Amino acid sequence: MTNRAPEIKVIKFLAAEKDMLEAALAIRTTVFIIGQEVPHELEHDGMEEICTHYLLYSDNLPIGTARWRYSGNGIKLERFAILAEFRNAGYGEIILKKVLEDVIPLGKKIYLHAQEDAVKFYMRNGFTSTSEAFWEAGIRHFQMEYFLIPLTP
């Protein structure tokens, strides 16, 4: 018996694609509302229609999600969530890289509010903390910005 790598894909979609949005909301409900006890009204904030969404699949099973939107301060990355049984296996980096690939060419400031436990992950992926700690949805966060670093030859 051989162990094969799972087929991984990230699909970008808009809220009008209701089946995909339902899958993303189910992941967010599991991760944030059930897992972290974020109040439903904070998690389901009514901004789905103005966001670009992503679903991360492993062998056609949706296991992660993210979204981004324009804000008054640039492009805000939000709602990164990977189901618990798939964490610490590189999936977060896969979806983050896809989102960054799409938003970097837009030429705007890219930022997010990282939960304290995720700060090191984002730092490994090019983000810098730009704020003191603050509380959001009962969880300690830091604002972080992505800074393009030119590659040296």
C-alpha cells in the first residue's frame, strides 16, 4: 500500500456562489463559533457580499477558508480558518499564499487582525505586527501588515 499525497486546491469565489459560501460558513462556524466561542453575530457580520472568498480543499473535502475585502485602510484579510484535524500540516500557508497572490497586484496596503496564537505563523509569511495587543471577539489580537520584500538575485 502506498501513501499518496492528497489533492489540494484553493478556489476563489464570490458570495453569489451559495454552495461554496455555505461550505465556508460551516468551516467558520466550526472553528470560530463552536471552537473559540465567538458570538454568532460577530462571526456572521453581514459582509459576505463585499468580500472575495476562498475554499481550500483536500481530496475534494473543504477544510479551510479565508476572505478579503477593501476597507478604508487598504485590503483586509479575514476569517482564515482551517478545521482542527488539518492544522499544522501546511494548509494555512497554502491558502494564505493564494490570497496574497491575488491581492498583492492590487497595490494597496495589506493587513489583518491576527489572533495572538497565529502571530508567529503570519510573521513567518511576511507580516509584521503594527499594533499593541487589542481584544476582538473576546480574543487577544494584533494588527499585522504585509510588506513586500524584494528578492535579491
